[in-house]
Amino acid sequence: MATFETQLFINNEFVDAKSGEFLSVYNPADGTLVSDKIHSAGEADVDAAVDAAQKAFKSSWGRMDPTDRAKAMLKFADLIREKSDELGLLETRAMGSAVAMQSGGYKQGADLFTYYAGLADKILGEAAYPTSTGRYKIIQKEPIGVCAGIGAWNVSAILFAWKAAPALAAGNTFIFKPSEKAPLGSLALGPLIKECFPPGTINIVNGGGKTGQLLASHMEIRQIGFTGSTATGRKIQEYAAKSNLKRVSLELGGKSPSVIFEDADLELAVARSRDGILANTGQICAMASRVFVQESIADNFIDLLKTSFETVSKSGAIGDPTDKNTQVGPLADKAQFDRVMEFFEVGKKDGELVTGGVQRGNVGLFVEPTIFKNTPGHSRIVREEVFGPVVTVQTFKTEEDAIKLANDTVFGLSACVYTNNINRALRVSREIEAGTVAINDWYFPAPDTPFGGVKQSGYGREGGLEGLNEYIQTKTIQIR
């Protein structure tokens, strides 16, 4: 797309922000300015979006037959699939991720709308026969009302669909704030939304932290879902509590472990670890960035992973993110680049650099895929989320040691376990404190299963039937 939308999308129309404020977006592949005229929503703009959503909930979408809601969602899913390459390119221009990754994100976003469209007419309540007290009881499932979502910048399409699709299937209306770093793809959905849904059903408001605060604090928004950092998630929860006690679901940061036992298929473990670490330039919250390898195979694993990283680095797979053959693009922006470079220095100080640890080239925000070993557990690079193609490798002796190391974190979003012993796989998966676990693979969510974390990785689930329940409230009716 040579052109792109920069306004807010409210009530099925693109409109200027009443705030008069704008955001700037730069292309991290070469540092060029994409636009400095991205409209940023203020209080009056958020109020307008809420008013439009409230009207749609009361008069159109919220009153629509569930089968008709499903038809609209299926049409929307088909349109997203048709435009997935163009939409993915807009994400790439804004935040640098490889276009193949972002196009795939829109395809999965379409799959999420298809999945939840199939549930729209299957939201069932319960009925009970009269009891000895003579009361007939009905348990009814209802939509909540106006819901909102705030997305991170790494895979905007999936984060939008995780929140909007179940909300719409349940009969709610929706307001979405994409990340200020990557608003272009979300805004491009506007014409597709207009083709499928009544005005006000889905509204898109750009903005930074101020706009997110306005959504979380708004007295007429009944539920908000957030994906992003743990620090911001705490603020969202606080704003929600201080306003109208709106429901909150939080999908936050991670520092996921990957536990590799000596009986694992070593080539598989290396290949899947590499793919998981380098996907989206390491900017995935569920990435297994803490690798724990049993001592007897540790040296061999590290050598193989090092060779694998360096092969990718020399193969041309790192580079222009608009090239469909590129696997690894630049980091999302200068702030993220500076953060990763800072962690390189921490890793070099506290541990041993195996490969990488430097900027790649002189143009753009590229870094080399990086491995550190022998880094102590108290180091910041082991404790904090880096959000880049960086992994630390530590060793363990026994299964009990591995579980202890894996759980030694405030996060609990995801984990990987590599072993050919199914009993061990199930046993260790049970003991690891994480919302999702992958066996002999790296974890990537699917539309039909719930995704979310424990501990400081948040609460609530997105995807699957549990994702739908986040947008439904229960009412009990008694008849005498």
C-alpha cells in the first residue's frame, strides 16, 4: 500500500482527532519517517467512540440475531485473508517485523474471527426444574456492553482479533487502541469493518499511554483487555478499579523457560529453539529466552545452536523486512534497540558471550542473534524480559533442578520441554508454573485453545472457549 490511513475510525468513518495531537512513526529498517500525522485520540475522541459503540450495542449489533452476527464476522474474516499481504506490509513498515510473519498474523486473525463466528449462536444458558420451594430457575448468558482492547505492537492483528472477535460473537461492541508504534495495519481494517458491521460496532482510536488511560478509566466501558508490559498492566488495573470496576484481562510479559533433557532429540531441540528465538526478531512475549540444558549434552547443544544462529546470520535471512524471504527484521524502534544493546552489555559483564552481542550493519535497528552462557540466575538478563533475539543458556543436573530453575521467575506465560520420555514430559509440564507449555516445540497460540499466563504474566485467557467467557456475564432468573 503506497498510502495509508492516519485518522481515527469511529462510527464507520475516518475522522480527525478533536485533540489536535499527532503521533510519529518511523521505519526501523532504515530510520525514515513514515508519518508524523497519525491522529492521537483525546478525551472527546474516546467519548465519541464510546457513544458510537453504546448506540450500536443498544440498537443494532447488540440486538442482532446471533446467526447474523456470525455471517458478518465470517465475511470480515474472508476480507482480512484477501488483504493479509497488504495489511502485513503496513505492519512491517511501522515496526520492522518480517512481512511473512505479519501477513501470517493477519491470516491467524482471520482464523480467530472464523472460530468465534462459529460460537456466536452457541452461547447457551441453563434451566432447572422447580425445586421444593416452587421456583423455576434460569441461568442466562448475556453480553457485557461496550468493551475495549489495547494491543502491543509486535503482532497487532492477532492481538486485535483475540479481543474483538469473542467480544463481537457474544454481542458486545468494541473499541480498539493499537500501539502507537504500529497503528497502520489496524487502521487499514476500517473499510473492511464498514463493509461488514453496523456503525459503531468496531471503533479504532490511535494514541499513546494517555489514550489507553482514558479507555481504562472510562465509566461507560464495561470490560478492557490489555496486552503489553507488566508495568503498564498494573496501571490499567488501577485505572479500571478507580473508575467503574470494569472487568480486566491482562496478557503481560514473560521470561519463559525451555528445559532440554539429555534424552531429547537434540537436532529438533536446536531447530525449534532457533525458530522460536528468532521469530519476529525475538519480539514475542512467549519466547523461551531462558534455556536450561542437562549437563551431559550442554556443550553439544550450545555448539549446535551457535552454528545454527551463525548460519542464519550469513544466509541472507536477516535484512529487508519487506522481502518475503526475510526471516529476521530490525527491532521495532530506537527505544527497543537501545534496550537490547544495554542487555548485551549486561550479558557480557555477567556471563560469557557465545555469539552475536552486536549491532548488525550501520543502517537500521538490526542486531545479531545472540547467545550467552554461564550467566548467573541473579543477572538482569536472566530476570528481565529483553524482547529481542537473545537467549541465555544454563545447565542443570536433575529433573528437580530443572523445575526449580524454570520456576525461578516472577513470570509464568509459557514454557518448552524437550524430552522423548512422555511420562517426564507430562510430569514436568505439571510442575512448571506457566499458563502454556509446549512439548518438543516452541509455543505459538492457536485460535481454539486459551492463551495467557500466571503470576506476573497476567490473568484471563484469550482464544478458545475461555476467551469467549471473558466477554460474557451470567444472570440468574428465578420464577415462582
